[in-house]
Amino acid sequence: MKKAIVTTTINAPTEAIERFSKMNGWELIVVPDKKTPSEGFKDINCTYITLEEQQDSYRDISEFIGWNKAERRNLGFIKAYQMGFDVIATVDDDNIPYNFWGTNVRLDEEIEVDMYENINNVFDPLSVTNKKELWHRGYPLQLVNQRHDNIYLGKQKHRFYVQADLWNGEPDVDAIYRLTHKYENINFSPMESFSTVNITPFNSQNTFIHRKILKNYMMPIGLGRVHDIWGAYLLQNKTKAKVLFSTASVFQKRNEHDISKDYLDESMTYHLTLDLIKNRIKSDIIKDVEKGYDLYQSYFN
């Protein structure tokens, strides 16, 4: 299988990007923005989508997204698909891969894993780890106090087209948790892969998507810091794909963040997430989201 890594950055090549560029069997695709210093990327092994190529080859979706936004990573997904890659990893530039990163990807094959079901039909993957006090960014806040109400369904065989690996260090849990709890370096215990029969959040920082469903996965525009999580929910609503979760394969050295600003960015849609999951959202926000999907999918043949 041909495998690509897609990332966006406004920085010169970080330690994470340099390591990803040397991953055996993977090709790195970098989507820069107007703030990105391009010079350093000439010295690493990557496909660098210049600003001119972004405008010339992907004009409609580029202009819809706008500049200086993480959602420009969508252009990297399109590029990877057009280049014929079978597995596309979406990563962040502050998530440093361990040496075994990418070696346990189990997409498009039938495998047996532990399966769980939450009584509210929305599963928090962190609820069955050794860090049960955390909850995944984008998990509906209305259900946080019931996130541990899971039923173990035993081992089942399934075929997966999404695999979300976890993250040690300073993982990107939501700002409410980071504002209200002591937040030290996190270390998830090694674990067997697991999944759920429910819809579930996953983010864009260390996740693998198979090309068979890539046209249904995008980072929607204008949603603040939940764009990747809404992209995860929408993918599952559109395809009914189950998500495979696996052991932490990166260490996040978190870029500088203003947690209060993160909270404001996340709170834009906190009140709508549960309605989105249940397909009952009536906000005008969803109209812009679907417009973005239509533009994005027009690049997939």
C-alpha cells in the first residue's frame, strides 16, 4: 500500500516534521500557509504544496477556506488522494512520532478487537484507558458525567477504515479540562486496539484514513477548534464507519497556546455537537459545512 502523511504548519520544520519526513515507507505532504517560512522545507524529504499550487490547482476550495487556517490541510488530503495513496495519516507538527509509529496500521483488513458500547450511544475512547479522568476533546459536554457508563461487548471481528492512535505528553484535550485540572505530562499505558459500536470523537493529530472513505473526511470550515472533531462525527454519520483506537504512538510537545482563547474557539459549537451527532442540527452553521463538503468532494474522481 502507498502511504502518505499530511500536515499543515506555520513553523519552520519542527522536530516532529523532520522525523515524519524520514519515516520509511511513508511520503510527507506539507500544506504551508502564508505565515510558513518555506526555506527550511527545501532541505527535508517532502512534497511541499506551494501557495501558488494551492491557488492554481485547488482554487475553489482554497478560496472557500481562506488563508491562515488549519483547515487548509484539506488540500493535502486531496493531493494525497490524487497521487494515489491508499492510507493517509493526518498529523500535527508538535506530535513527535515514536520509532514504531505507523507500523501497526490495520486498515482495510478484518481484525478482532475489544468492542464497547456506551449507554448514551456516544463513546469516549479515553474512558477505557488508564487515564479515565480525561475526556476526548469534542465529546458532548452534556454526557461527560456518563462517559464511563460502558458495556464491554467482548471481542468482535470488523474491518476498519479509520485508525486513531493516542498521544502521550500534553495531549489536546479540551480547554475546559485544561482550565480546571492540574495538567501534567500524560502517559497512556500500552494497550490492545479497541473500538465501539457507537459514534465517537477522534481528532486530526495522529489519525489514519483509508482512501476508500477519504472523500467523506474533511475538516469543516469556520468551527473554531472543533473542526476536526466535527469532521470525525460527520464522517461516521455519512459512512457508518467504525473507528479503531490504538496505543499512543506520538509524544506531543504542545505548541504555545492561550487556553482561554482555546476555550472561546471551542465554545462556538459546544452547544451544537450533540445535535450534530443525532442528525437533528438546524443551525445555519451546517449549511456552510455542507457547502464546504460539496466543494471538497468535487476534487475526488
